[in-house]
Amino acid sequence: MPKSLLMYDLMVFIYAAVVVLYFFDFLAHRRTLNRIAFGLLAAVWGLQTSFFLTRMTEVGYVPLVTSFETTLFFSWLLISFSLVINYFYKIDLFAFFTNVIGFAMVVFDLFTRDGAARVGENLQGDLLVLHITLSFLSYAAFSISFIFSTMYLIQSKMLKEKRWNNLFRRMPALDQLDAFTYRLIVVGFPLLLVGMILGVNWYYVKFGTILILDAKPIVSVILLGLYVAWLYLRNASGWSGRKLAWWNVCSFGLVIINYLFVGTYFSDFHSW
């Protein structure tokens, strides 16, 4: 077994422990559990980083091409966001929700390890690496914005029902959740746009044509439209609160569909 996959197995085991600890902290609000989980999460980040570096030496290219590699990279980005935001802003429950998604990506990888093989030279190149990196950075930003929108909906529902319980007290204020959502979408939108432009450029340089009638870029354009609409509705038409939160939640649903299903089952080119 390659050394990188041994790191992967150890990482999965520790990451599962992290999610369990955050879950118990979610139920009982134990700061000790939260601190232990944060420390172990940093260890998971270190193992994933080591995995990418080791795998790069094993396969001879930047490991961001197969489903196995990109899904783990997505998880690595979510962990990075989680560590940074949790360290600087101390947003309670944020790390739990973020790492539920991150660990779900790792579990999904358990079913795609056959994709952990080498790829051909036609699926390599700096432009392709930049295209994938920026696209997944945008997906990570949209994922975190989805978490904040979900927390917004939970918080606003508890306010409406006047449920002043422990979960309510651990939630950030609505204006803070809204502000974080806005900033992340403002970051995620140009990342996705530039990533798509680089992808079109790479494909043209490699194959001498433009990939138009393929499901993945078509759905990606729709995604851009949804987030442009969100920004317009928030800044120009006066929408706010729950309407925008629900719009963002639905938009993120298409992000997941585009990554997990469109590329795998409906795209002639992106099903690596």
C-alpha cells in the first residue's frame, strides 16, 4: 500500500474522533471536549497536508485531478476554513457543522478510492491545477456561507418561537451570521468565475476547441447566475433575512449536485 494511503487511513480514524467530540460538545457544551477536538482537527489538517505532499511525489503531478483527490482536497479546504475562523472569531458550533460536511467528504472518498490511480498526461498542466484549485476554493467558500445561512435560519426560528434555550445562547447574532454569509459569497463568486475562465482556456489550449455542450460547465454557469442573483437581491432589491438565507441554501444544494453527480454521471469530460 502506498505511504500516502496509510496516512489517509490514520487521518480518517482521527477525523471520526474529532466529529464525535464536536457532537458531544454540541449536545452538552463541554469546553474541554471542544479544545481536544480543535487540537485533533489540527492534527487531521497536518495529516491531509502530508498526504498531498507524499502523493505528489508518488504520482509525479499535483494530486487534484481524480475524484479521490479532489474530494479530499475539498475536505482539506473546509478544515482550513474551520481552523482559521474558529481560532480568530470563536464562533460557537461553527466547527461542528463545518466538519460534519468535511467528514462526509472523507466518507464519500471511501467509495472512490479506485480513483486513486495515476492519470494520463492529457489531464495535467498548470492551468488545469489553477482551474481546479480556484473552483474548489469557491466551493469551500459557498459551503461555509451555507453553514452560516443554516445557522441564521435556526436562530431566526428560535427567536420567532421565543425559545431561549442553550442552543439559542450558543448561536451568533443574526447580523453577524448575515455578514459572514455575504463576505463568503463575495469571495466565492469571483473564484468560481476565474476558475471557469481558466478551465475554458486550458481546454482550448489542450484540445483546440471550447467545451460548451457539457453538463458540468452548463450547471456551473447556472450556479454563477444564482449567486449573482443573491448578490443583486441583497444589495439592490432590498431582500434580507430568511429569504436570502433560503436562496443560499438552495444554491448550495446545486453546488453539491454539480460536484457529486453532474460531473460523475452526466458529463462526458469531467467524469475522471
